[in-house]
Amino acid sequence: MANQVKSDKDYSQYFQPPSLTDAKKRGKEEIAVHYDFMIPEDMQGFGKDKYYLIRTYGCQMNEHDTEVMKGLLEQMGYQTTEDKNQADVILLNTCAIRENAEDKVFGELGHLKALKAQKPGLVLGVCGCMSQEEAVVNRIMQKHAFVDLIFGTHNIHRLPALLKDAFYNKEMVVEVWSKEGDIVENLPKKREGIRAWVNIMFGCDKFCTYCIVPYTRGKERSRRPQDVLAEVRDLARQGFQEITLLGQNVNAYGKDFEDITYSFADLMDDIRKIDVPRIRFTTSHPRDFDDQLIEVLGKRGNLVEHIHLPVQSGNTEVLKRMSRKYSRDHYLTLARKIKETLPDVVLTTDIIVGFPGETDEQFNETMSLYEEIGFDFAFTFIYSPREGTPAAGMEDNVPMEVKKQRLYRLNELVNAHSKASNDKLLGQTVEVLVEGESKNNADVLAGRTRTNKLIHFTGSKELIGRMVEVHVTQAQTWILKGEIVEEPLKLSI
Ligand code: 5AD
Ligand code: SF4
């Protein structure tokens, strides 16, 4: 149901606050796949001589949604700009995962208010995960009424029509589907650089008790294998060197197919045969990561030996309260199995500290698990209550000061491990995909190893986009430095 509303109405009726009970009753109705998307005729050329700017917050899923929105806008004739003053359309593609992500967006809206006052013709839109939250939409309508357009994560393909409404309407246009829509296959995407993202699925059905994503992104639905494979083949033909398969829980890929049996491992086994130098995937869930996938990853080739495997906590009791559906032992066994098949694997993870009720002993189990696994890196977070999620209703007896201390201790450990794992590469020669010039020094090139480590070295700009061998000469906590290994001359005898 589309909720097209005007500002004189009671908006609350159009939103369902996140509700675990309702969300778990997710319909079994089939998700239809559409292959016939077109920019509506009256919107073709609408962006001629106009400029757009999209600010993206949050995860790679959002980055990729931005590529789709850029594709749509450019098909309508809009051109990109980085200058707010030049832009005719500004979209904020938002993230709701933690409170500080939301604060950043409200801060930016505050800055944009003055611009909107100077330039009333500017269309200012808010999209992404925050728009799926009733409380956020209400706050924007009450305190940031200068916003022209709000649309949700299931409404991206509607952008051309919504822009038109926002352009001609004096009142705020709001379209947020609380229920996920169908899969729209042939949306345009504007990809840049040598690395590409490919969605393999949308949504999440895991309902970890702290997480807002199952509500903002809807139920799990997988793209058909032939559509994913066709997109990867096409990117290979275009010369992309690295592809990252995206999903909130890629290991659940294919579980929603009713007519075929085809898992994430099957998909990886097929993608392995496509001629792209590197294939990555994110994010994995330890519960669904199966032996078949480990076996396929063991075939290596373009499947890189880096796995991001969020653990969240090292204590079984906390994991239970997070509803992660695995234990500390399960995770340790899984990591052991992965290492048996891929002894040189780089494992990285996500960790939440200060979950409601987490004791010192339980936190110490996270620290000991980190050591035991020997992660190379972790994204670490202080627990942030999200309205409507089950954890937000749990009594949180861990003082903020304690949470901060735990984060500090954990980060010290993370940094020490990063440095130690980089040290191990000293003196070795690694395969590097050259991404571009380094941010601070145009004479230095920046690239990444198969295990996603950043490395700087001196070399010709012609190497950008190519694969080279680099000898590692320096190891720091976050970065490696090295010297390019000259290609040996091939002597003909
Ligand atoms: N508070 C803190 N961190 C969170 N994450 C997800 N939800 C929350 C929350 N409410 C973290 C998890 C997840 C990562 C993307 O963000 O670690 O893996
Ligand atoms: Fe959130 Fe990931 Fe859990 Fe899904 S699996 S609910 S996206 S943390």
C-alpha cells in the first residue's frame, strides 16, 4: 500500500511502529520479480540541466542503493555534483542502526535548512532506513517541515514519480511501504571504480533482539540465481576486478525459494567460474554458515580468503538474549572448521559491548574469544537501544561509563591484533588490486590485498585498476607499506 499523504493529515495512521509480533507474522505471499522497469514517460528528461547530490550514511547496502538512485536520476537527465549550492535535488540516504547514525542525519538536516530557505526550488529528500521508522518521520514532519520528500527502502524504484510529486506539490510527499514490495530487477545502477556491489538478497528474518534491520528492510527475499549470475557476468565483461555480494545474512540466500533447491554455497560455486579476479561477500551469520560453503570456499580461485563473520558477543548467555541462535562453542567450532580448510584465512567480526545485563565476566568472555579466534580486525559498538526492538524493553543495568571502559579495552585488543597480523606479512609479497592514489599523497598508490588489507606503495598511475605484486616493507596497525615488485623481463631463448 502506498502512503501518499499531505501535511494536514494525521500521518501516524500510515505507519506501523516496529512490532516483533507483527513482523514475525510476515506473509507467505510470493514475491514477484519484475523485469519491465522504465522511467515514466513524463519524467524522461525531467532532470535536463539539473544537478543532484546524494549523501550516504551507513552500510554497503545503502551505498549500493545510492548507486541505484544515481542510475535513476541520471536516466532522467540529472547530472551529479558535490556542491550543495549547485544541487537541485539533495537526498539523504540514512542509516538507523545506532542512535549516533541518526543524530548525524538530524545534524545535516539542520545545516540544510538555511540552504532550502535561500533556494526554495531545491528538492530535499530523506530516504533509507530512518524513513522506515514512524518516530523519525513524525520528528521530521514536526521539526524539519522544510523537507520535501520522504521515501522508504521499499520505494526506491518509485523515485522518478515521487520526485515529480515533490516538485509540483507544496506539501511534503511521504511514501513509505511498511510491507516489502516485489523485487524490481532491471533498475539502472551507476557504478564507479573497479569494485562493484551486487545484491543477492534483501531483508532479514533473523530478528536479533537489538537490531532494527528486519523492520527497516523487510523480510528475507533472494534474487533468482540466473539474475545474480547474469549481473556478475555483465560486470566481468565491463572489466570490474572485484565484486562483493551483498545481503544482511548472505548465508540464508535461497532459503525462500519454493521451486528450486539452491543455496549460497551453490551460488558461490557458480560465481567462482566467472572470470572476475576477486569475489567477496558480506555479511555472514554464524548460524547459517554451513559445511558446503566452507568446502566451496576451499576451492579458492577468485573466492578470497577473507570472511567477515559477526560474533557480537563471546558469551553464550548474552548471545541467547541477543537471540543470535548459536553458542560460543558453536562459533569456535565453525571458526576451527574454516581454518582447517583455509589455514591462511583472515577473519573479521562485529562486536557489541554493554548489551543489557552484560556482566564483567560475560564481557571478559568476549575478550577471550577474540584472542582465541585471533581475529584480524573488528568493528566494535556500544549497544544502542532501538525503539520497538525486544532489547529496548530489557532492563539495561550497565552504566554508560562501564560500557565505554569495555569498548576501550576491546579496542586496545583489536588494535594489538591488527598490528600483529600486519607484522606477519613483513617481508612477504602480496597480490594487490590497485584502487587509486592515496588520499594524502598523490605520488603514492593505494590498493588492497585479497584479505582486504590496505597497502600503500609508489608506482605509476597507469597501474590503477590492475593487479600487481607488492613486497611488504612496513606494517602499521591500519595500513601496510611496500614496494612494487617489477615484472621480470621475459627473455625469449
Ligand atoms: N546497537 C549497537 N550495535 C548494533 N549493531 C546492530 N544493531 C546495533 C545496536 N542496536 C551492530 C552489530 C551489527 C553491525 C552492523 O551493527 O554488530 O553486526
Ligand atoms: Fe540485524 Fe544482522 Fe541480526 Fe539480521 S542478522 S537482525 S541484520 S544483526
